[in-house]
Amino acid sequence: MKREAGILLSVSSLPSRYGIGCFDRAAYEFIDRLAEAGQHVWQILPIGPTSYGDSPYQAFSTFAGNPYFISLDALIEKGWLSRAECDEALAPVTLRRVDYGLQYVKRRELLRKAFRNSGGYPEPELDAFIAEQSEWLPDYALFMALKDAHQGASWTTWERELVMREPEALEEARARYAEDIRYYAFLQYLFFTQMKDLLVYAHEKEIRIVGDIPIYVAPDSADAWADPQLFQLDENKQQTDISGCPPDAFAADGQLWGNPLYRWEYHEATGFAWWIRRIRHCFETCDILRIDHFRGFDEYFSIPASAATAAGGHWESGPGMKLFTALREALGDREIIAEDLGYVTDSVRQLVKDTGFAGIKVFEFAFDFRDTGSARDYLPHNYPVNSVAYTGTHDNAPLGGWLTEITPEEQQNVRDYLCVPASEDLIWPMVCGVLRSVARMAVIPMQDYLGYGNEARMNQPSTFGRNWQWRLLPGEFSPELTAKIRKATEAYGRKETT
């Protein structure tokens, strides 16, 4: 089995010009650096349109793309925007962190102006795209137009005839907001055209992109509004039970995620048609797919929607192999990574084994006594070949920050395991410990290659305010770092030496 290495970096973290990473020159240059560093994989975070809290795991649609990632440079080249107006709106931004409030106001204004200047983009390519994506795009575009008309309010608070999707009300809305609906379709056309061009370029450089999807959809999403039968909603389209996880060493009350839970008996009765559409769509923009919270397919934690904490929740059975058998029959063998972290039961382990998917191993979990799983499973010498090894994920502290959080005893355990004396830095040996494991794929967050601490943390679960903001600066993926990464990648057999 081929050994590969890659880097984890959100599209939003690219050092693009206008305050957030996008599909511009910075994305292409990052792929160039990956190739020069001997990498074959770029793992990104979910690419859906972010909603409140800016989390890529809470999107307005599981099918749509994030308009923030549309390259403004490409729109300037088409003559739909000027360099001066983009510079005036977004050039004076903080390079290191995304200002989502500014992006929400200014980038949306620019995208709307580009649409007007395009003449509504009447070219047949847009109409063909709308027809090709007819299973989700019309509902999504209408959903977003209606959100604008309701000043961003959740769909559950709209007029009852819209909440209940009464045919006459929908037809009236489509007529009233026709221009807005076409605008949102226009944005999706731009997003997917640019994303697919980037994917083609990555393949030319022998780079595969690892996409990522949350297991659940957001409660305020086109998915929940347009297909309520898929979810545990009552006759008024209100949630009856919600997602979360039970109390553990990290959260005494557990976690309330708030996503609608699936009505799995309905999915099974329809041959898992929605899931087949969802996964097929994902593979249009990636080569490998990571599915977050894989445990939820075996068992999921159900919490009453009225509960103040997750402590009163209970476990329910998920679809198990029935779902993945249906996916394989419809889509063939696809490369999927099962995010099987946390408290992993024997039945979850068996499900991952039965699917043949690669599980995830995280170096930090082997030495952090707060973890509720088995530390032995996360020691690099115990990794199975069919796994993806990480120093940490987007939910963990970068190695430099993690070392300040664990106890002196835990730090010494790391040194003893890696045979690193007290006088030497630990970050690079930890990276190398993951790279030399037998896991067929090793993915290192960019922050860990840079040796950064908690100032570069991407997400701290159950907190708000500074998550999803960190960005790479121009020049940080330097020739010196590129050469260092390539040398280690070759040393551990994850890049063919030329």
C-alpha cells in the first residue's frame, strides 16, 4: 500500500489578498509548495456557506459552496469588479486572522456588484449548471433569497406558509425574488467552476484533495427546510431531539450541538437516496472524503430539544453497514476517512473495519490523560496500516500550545517515548514520530510544521469568538520549510525519491 503525506490547511487559511483564503493565486501557489515538499495530499475543512459562528461544520447547505472562497481577482479579470473597489473594501484587513464580520458586509457587496456588472450572467453555462444541480440548487437559492428578505432570520420563524412550503407561497416567492435566486445560483456557478479548476491543477501536480463533511446538517439550512422528512422534526417543523455528545473529561455537562437528527427509518426506506446524492456531490470537488463524527452512524446521542444540557440524552442505533452498502452499490469504492475519535466502542471499531475505511489516529491523544479513549491506540507504533495519522486535528491545540497544557509528567512521557533529551525541542520529533508510523497516510496541520502555539489554534470546541480565523501569512511556507518537510517525507518513505 502506497505511503503518503499531506498537510491540513483550511481554504480560509490561505494567504489570499482580501482577508480570507480563496481560490486565487495563493491556492495555486500552496499546491506548488505541497508538490515541492513531496506531499501528495492537501486536506481542507468543509467548504459549505458558513452561518452564525462562522463554523464550516454549520453551513446553510450541505451541497452549496462558500461564496467567500470565490476569487475576487478572477472577477476583476472579467471586468465585473475593479481593483480599486476591492482594495478599498477589503485590502486594509488583518492578514493573520479572518474578520468574518467585515467579509459578511464587504465581500457580499462586491459579489452582488459583480453579479450586476455581469448583466445577470445570461450565458448558457449558468443555465446548464442550474439544470445539472437541479436536485438542490433551486431550493438553496430560494432559501437564501428568503433569508435575505427576512433579514437573516431562521426559516422556522418565517410565515407559516413558507415554513410549511405551501406550493402557492413558494411559487409567489420564486416570482418575487427571481433576481436574487439567480444571484445565488450565479455564486454557486462561480464557486464550483473555480473549485474544479483548482482540483484539475492539483491533479497535474499529483496532489489529491481530502474534503470534509460534518455528519449532520445545520438546523437553519436549506436541507432542513427543503427536506424536513429526512429529520426528526414535528408537524410544525420544529426539532424534537437534537445532536450532541455526553459528559466526558472535557465537558462535564456534555455538548449540545443542536443539529437535527436523522429519521433513519425514512432514509432506509428510500434506499438512502439523499446520502447517495450527498456523497456523490462531495466527490465532485475532492478525491478523498473525511466524514466527521463517524461514530454517529453506529450509535448517535439523542438529546431532547428542550434540554439545557446534554446530560439527559441517550444513545440510539444508527444505520450501520446498511448505509455504506447502499453507498458502495451506487457509487462504487470511494476513498473515505472515518473520523472515529473520542470514546470508541467495539461496535464502532467493527463498523470501521467492515467498511474498509481508514480510521484516524492522533498523536496528542496518546499522552494527554484527559482523553477518554485508550492511550495505547494512539501511540504511533500501534497504528494500523489502514489509518490516517495526525499530530492533531483542527479541534486540537497546535503542538506548541498542547505542550503548555499537558502536565510535566505527560511531557516527560513524550520525551521518553521519542528519546528526546530535556535540552531539545519536542515539536519536530513529534512530527517525525507521526511521519514514520506505518499509517498509510500522515497529515500534519500547517501550524505544527511552523511550530506554532495556541495563538494559531483553529478551533476550540464549545467556545466562541476566535475560532476558524487563523491564516497563513505570505512567505511562511518558505523554501527552507519546504525543503525540511520534503527531507523528512522522503526519509520515512512517503515520497518517491527522484
